[in-house]
Amino acid sequence: MAKKFSELRAAMSAEAKASSEKLANRMLAEMPLNELRQARGLSQEVIAKLLKIQQPAVAKLEKRTDMYLSTLRSHIEAMGGELEIVAHFPEGSIRITNFSALDK
């Protein structure tokens, strides 16, 4: 018999709950473009119209592992966001500004 999630969560130790919450937050902070689009409640058709391209091009773009920054920026902006490039080092993080000056 299936148990309710709330019952399972109530039976978890405080350490397990904290670990679970940390993992969930990390998963929410990192996601592929297609999941980000879906989380924002947007369809490929809507993005395609905003970018003035065909829906199959959006599907192809979301599967790519390599693309121009300008393409990624356009896709993010069509979803209502802003693209920032940040380099993370042991000493801290640095926002790279070279790309912010590109013509949109």
C-alpha cells in the first residue's frame, strides 16, 4: 500500500530532512533549458514566436550542448530572464562582463 509523502517526510530524521531540502534546492537552481522553459509556464511555440523562429528550431536549440552566447541570451530573454556569465573559483566568484556589452 502506498504511503503519503507527508507521512514519509514526518518519519525522516532532522539530518535527512536537511539533506533532502539542500538537494531539492540545488536541483531547482540547476536545470536544462527545456525544464526552465516549462517551469516558467512557456511552450516551445510561445518561445518560437518571441524569437521569430519555428517551433522545431526551439526544440533543437534546447537539446544543444554547445551554442553561441547570443543565442542563449536571446532564449533566456524570451523567457523574461537575463543571462549572466559567472566564473567560480575557490577564492570567490567573478561576473564576466565582456559579453554584457554585446549588441542585442
